[in-house]
Amino acid sequence: MATAGTTKTETREKISLDAPWNVVVHNDPVNLMSYVALVFRRVFGFARERAEKHMLEVHNQGRSIVWTGSREKAELYVQQLHSYLLLATIEKAPPA
Amino acid sequence: MNVQVSQDGLFSLSEINPILFDLLREIVLCASSSDPRAEARFYPSPVEGNDIPELREDWSSLVQPELQAAFQQARDVVQADLRNASETDEGFAFQIPRHHADAWMSALNQARLAIAEEHQLTEDDLNENVLPAISGQREMILLQMNFYAFLQEWLVQMAE
């Protein structure tokens, strides 16, 4: 019983980790728009236009999904964004 | 205040009014705030709501100390640059080497975020295009926020 239970848990975890995750950046009143765009360029390597598009999405809509992929990499991106003092979270991407 | 950028990327700031220099000295003090609201803003959760509690725990025990060290390192760089300032008849002067620019951007951001949290400044407060006459502490805080924003904006442009 214990062994079977463990196997089930590990399988669920694997599915959960493999599913795509979003990196979401949230609006805050303090961070400068130019600074947010610069951070997007540095962290994700975005071109200026793409960085500004996401920055404006954050500003106007309150949030922007800036990256989607593995959970491990999403967590690393959120850590980097936090090091620039941006408000960022991960969330499970809805099924395609 | 006079700002010059040399070819090797050294930022030289001179003729700084003593009041503005005092505000520069306050960057590290403000950024080192122990206000719980500032603390919460500096170290936000990596998930919204109560999702993935184990990740929140890992974040507090593993990521937060790394961030604390990085923020402290940035403040130390700023403090060292300011410690090397000189005073002349025209005001204060000091230099920011280009490789210190990121530390300055971080420390200025820390200071602005901490001040905004402590004084509960709103987006409207920060977007006022005309600075009010300085008649009290709140106006002084807005002046400080605007001065830091001006410096940060300038550093962002230099980093482009």
C-alpha cells in the first residue's frame, strides 16, 4: 500500500512539473516604466518593442504573462525578477 | 547639479546642493527600512493566494536570504561611492563608476519602494506632474521620491 501510494504521488508530481507554467508580472505604483522594460530586456532578452509591449500590459491591465514553460525555469525567472524588485509570480498555464 | 559621463563610463556628479546631497545620503537609510510593509514588498511571495505552500516556504528559506544579501551589497556600493564625495564651494561632488550603476538602480528602487510603503503613497501621488510647494513632511517625501526617480530614470537611460 505504502509503495503504491508513493508511486502515485511521484506520478502526479511529475505531471505537475511538466505542465507549462506562466511567469506573471504584476503592476505596482512605484517601479518606473522604463526600468520595468529594461528588466524585461535583461532577464528575458526581449527586443525593445516586446519589452515595452509587456511593460504597457502590466501598466494598463495590471499583469502580463511574460514567459511560459517549465516550472523550474519559471521559478528561476521569478527569482531574477524579484532581485530587480518587480512583483512576479508563477501560475499554472491553463490547458491548451 | 551637474552630471558628466566620461568615455570610459564614469559618471561624475558635481555642484550638488547640500539638501540634495542629504537626500542622496538617505538612500541607504531608507532602503534599509525595517518597516514590515517594506519588508513584505521587498520579499513578495512567488505565488498568488495560498497556492503551492511548499514553494512559499522554500522561497522564504532559500531565496529571501539571497535577495537580502544582494540588496545589502547594492546599498554598500552606494554608501561607499557617497563616502568618497568631496565638498567644494559649489557643493558636493562624487563619482559613480559604470559598473556601480546597477547597484545604484537597485538601491534607489529599494528606497523608493520602502518610502512608498511606509507613507502609503498612491499612484496618483507619484504621478503628480507638478511638485507641490514644500509645506510639510508629505511634500518633502514627494520631492525625495521624485529626485530618486529622476536619478533612476537617468541611470536606466545610461544603461540602454
